Amino acid sequence: MLVLLPPSEGKATPGAGAPLDIGALSLPGLTGARRAVFEELVELCAADEGKAQEVLGLSDGLRSEIAKNAELRTAGTRPAGEIYTGVLYDALGAGSLDARARKLAERSLLVFSGLWGAVRLGDRIPSYRCSMGVKLPGLGALGAYWRAPMAEVMPQAAGDGLVLDLRSAAYATAWKPKGEVAGRTATVRVLQSKIVAGVEKRSVVSHFNKATKGRLVRDLLSAGLEPADPAELVEALRGLGYVVEAKAPAKRGAAWAIDVIVTEL
């Protein structure tokens, strides 16, 4: 099982550990592409704060993120599982998993990133600011930039089991499963169900979406479950108490669409 996650906009403070070693990160086939993004981002933020603020789409209240990016070469690092914060990661609670579940998380979870392409929870990275929606002056739009490098490494990373895609739309642009891999990929949408005037109404709500995705990943890990394909995932989630509606693809080589229905957080 491989679980694809988005990063978080908010991140923990830099660690006191050794500076970044790009070559030590998982998916070494991305090293060259990572270096290119890293160097352009650092140089941009060190040379022109105003331009960096525009490129990164930062408000005046977030201008301090520019100085942080400018110092990435020497900044301390922490495991990615500690760097990423926010609703999804709070619900996932990777730090409080037992040893078996933690080992499964480090093997199975892959966090997509505008700066790194993708990293595993144990990869040591500094705190940074660079979303997949950024368009760097030299490299261009990062969503498009990462497609070729990710296409080279992701089929092998996906292995031969389930690919559970929980990424947001911006991060899904960097890699789209194709062919045989797509056939064992499941995307998940979280819908909130409310009864209004006696009629059920369903809607997508961001907070419910992120929290539920984090919680269902935690539940799978804690139970030691590694579904082999989307059909097994549906059964596993139902066994864990989730209300699930699944839509098998109409043609081969397409991903499953799975709806998880919630009434409250």
C-alpha cells in the first residue's frame, strides 16, 4: 500500500539537527530535480524579497517565510512527519502511533511537495514555504515541472499494491497514475451529510475532508491493514466503521472513486 498525501501550508519550526542532505532523501531519482528547485528558491528569497513575496503568493503577514527560505542551506532539519502540521496531520497523529503502525507509516506514506517532489515521513527536511502552485521565474510552474521526474520514479514507488490517493488537486497535478497502476488506485472524497427539512443534503467541507482523511489513514495503520486493491480498501474502511460508497471505474486503467460519508467530525 502506498498512501499519497498533500503537505500542510503551516509547518513546525526548524529543528536543531544537521542541515539538509538532499542526496539522503527517499526517492533518489528526484535528487537532481530537487536541487534545481531548492537552489532557485533559496537564491530568489535571498536576492529579492519583494519578488519572492509575489512569486510565493505570500501576504504581508507571511513575509518572514521569505527569510526562512533564504536560509534553507544551513537550517536545521526534522523528520517530515514532524515538520508537516495542520488538520490532516493532527488527525493522523503519526507521533503517537505504536511502533508497528509507525513503521508501516514510514514505509507507506508519501507526502507530495512543491519543493521536494515527494518525501517519506522519516526524511529529514527543514521548515520551508513553497507550494505546488508556485511558478518560479526559471523553472516555471512546479506542478508541470515535477511531472517528468515523478513519472520516472513513481511507478516503482507504487509497487504492486493499492495506491490510496488523498492529495488535493494542486498536488495531484505532479503525478497522475496511469495504466495498470491507475487500475489499483483509489481517490477519496469526504462528504458531510446533513438532514435539512427531512431531506439529506451532502456537501464537501474542507475541514471534514482533511480531518477524516487523516483519521482514516491512522485507523488503517493502527489496525495494521494494507489493502491490496481498492475493493479491499472499501471492505477495510467499512470494517473500521466508516460509511463508504464506492464507484468502480467504467473502464480498465482508471482509478476508483470512493466517497466517505460523515455527519460530524
